[in-house]
Amino acid sequence: MAADPGRSRAQTKRTQMNQVALQPGKLERIIQMQSLIVQAAFDLDRFMQTVVNNLQDLTGAKGAVVELVEGDNMVYRSTCGSMNPFVGMHLARANSLSGLCVRNVEVLHCIDAQTDPRVDLAACHRVGVRSMVCTPLLHDRVPVGVLKVMSDKVNAFNDEDVQTLQLMADVLGAALGKQIAYDRLNKDRQRLSHQIARQEQENRSLLSERSDMLTVLAHEVRQPLNNASAALQSAAHLLAEANDLSAAQRLSRARGVMGHVLANIDNTLAVAALLTRSTPAEREDADVDTLIALTLGDFTAEERQRIVCERLSSTRTVAMDTSLMRLALRNLLSNALDFSPPGQPVTLSLSDCDAPLALIFDVIDHGGGIDQQGVPLLFEKGMQSTNPHNATGHGLGLYIVRRVMELHHGMAQLLRNCADGVTMRLVLPLAPAD
């Protein structure tokens, strides 16, 4: 394998410089400077500024620069002395002494910029430089920049200055490479953080718009249907009092259909709200009997006649979100009525639990049970069981039940599943979780 001429020249120059003895005071300054570099860890700007400030003093330079490789350019990243006004300046790698230093990986000493063809003379005039020394900064043997001292005088640097620069470059190269990598990662992290913050703001805006649309839907669609349902119920009572039972039954059936439509709207609205909700339910002390009454009021008179309530608990009030619990109970009772044979009763049983301290709601039907294949996904969104009585739905009911109970730090479970019926259980903790 052929030797790298540039690296060979650098090694030859280093061997020559090693023969130059540094003054004891200068060695101590270099050691102190290394300590300062350690203290500036993971702060790239402070790190490089520490280097150039001390290097200027050690060599008596008019100015010092750390130049970093950025594509086809060398960039004045950190400066001191007369170079301070030029921080951020770009030099083309192709026609500058710094670029040649990186390309050949060797120390370069310019005695007089006016006569040295390797330099960018226009740049030297701009910064007021007549002589300079630059040495490559290597990280894993790859040049990442140069360390350079400059003066406005001809031949301002001797061999001791060159060796000082080399010693500092040896120390700084690996450290600077790590600093650059950390700096880039930090900038990427900040950029990603800004992107995430913008995305979160956009998501909040979209959620706010969706919430506004759901509010409009609830008001403009659901409320008129509620009013129509109440009107149908009132008309049915009047017809029943007038002994027009046939018309009253038709109106009652119409109200039942409308009740199913309202339930589907409620479920759709609830899913839209519950899907993105991460905070617990807003629980307030509520009367359990009032919850039961409100839930039963969502059903037609014929359906209410089939629901048997068993109160085995003396608990009167529980901390809960009444509207959400009403929705969960209504979904369970509606499923039980749909899956039970016509005319068969459905039981809603309330009892106490000591471990954990909770109120238990059991909904018991007398249908044919749930297909075992569907049990593992029973509470997932879109899951639908085969209904022998042709009741239709969208697979949202039990998913909503599960989410409501999760928001109360409780649970919903299939307690019994057999050929003569199903028992669904809701466990509502009496003490809200911390």
C-alpha cells in the first residue's frame, strides 16, 4: 500500500518540531489550557473560544482562529484578537492555505502572504494578515478543521510557536470532533423539538375545531331529535287516553326508532371525544338512584317494563361523571335488551365490593351468549357480535363502556358467558385514584 505523501510530510515536520524544547512556562500554560478545555465540555462555542484566547497569548499572535470544514468552505467559527470582526467568514477550501492544510493533513507555515502562492491573497488583505501558521484538527484521523494563528508582521512565528500549535492541535482534535458531533446532535434535537411543538399546536387547533363541530352537531341535530321524541311521547299519551291504542302504539314504536338514532348519535359523539382523551373523568358526588332513573328514561315504556332493578347496595352517592356513566349503562342495557328473546327480562343489579372498595353494576340478560371467538376483542372499537334478533350497530357500544370505566379508574368485564345468558359487570371505585 502506497504511503500518503501528505501524512508523511506531516510526520516529518512533527519529528523536526519534537526536537524543539518548549519553555517550562509555556508547557504549564498548555497544561492549564487543557484543564480549561475540560471545564468547557459540551459547550462548543465556549470550548473553541477558550482555545483561541489562550493560543493567542502562547504564541504572541495578532489573532487566532478555529476554522471548521463545512462542505467546500472553511468557516471562521471562533476568533480572537484582530480576527474578531471576521467570525463567520467563509474561505474556499480550493484556494486557501487552510483548505490545503486540510487536504494534505500537514502543518503549513506561511512566512509572507505577499509572496506565498498557496494563500488566498485577497482574503489576507481583507483581514490584514502577512504571516500565519495552521495545523489540521483531526478526529478519528479525519480532518474536521484547522487551528490557525496570524500576524500582521512578516515571519512572526518561530519553530517553538509551530510546535505549540501542534501540541494544542493534538489535544483539541479528538475533543473538537466530539464537540462538533454533540453540537450537531443538539441542533437536531432543538429542530425536532420545534417541529414537535408546531405539530402539537396544529393538533390542538384541529382538536379545537373538531370540538366546535361536535358541539354544533350535538346542538343542531341531537336537540331537535330530543324535542321530536318528547313530542311523540306526549302525543302517544294523549292518544292512549283517547283510547286510540293503535295510533299510540305506532307513535311509541316511532319514538323507539328515534331513541336508537339518538343512541347512535350519542355513541358517535362520545367516541370522538373519548378517543383522544387522556385525563381522568371529572368526578363529582352524584346520587346513584338519579343515575339509574336517568338511564331508564332513555328507553321506551315497553323497554323499561323489561328492565328489573335489584338494589343490593346501600350506597347512595358515588363520585362519578354522571353523563359518562349514564352512557355506559345505557349501552349495556341496550345490548342486553337486543340480545335477549322478546319479552324476556333484563336485570340491572347494584352491589358492593370491598376489595377494591367499589360499587358494582351487573347487567344480566337471558340471550344465547357471545361467540367465544369474539370474546378477546369484545371491548374493542368496531367489534360486533352476531345478534339473533337483527339489532344493528356500529361496534361502538362496548368500546365506549370500556373507555368510560378506564376514565373512572374502574373496569368493564364479561363476568358470565353461557348458553342461557350473559352478565356484564362495571366496577366503579368509590375512592378516585390519586
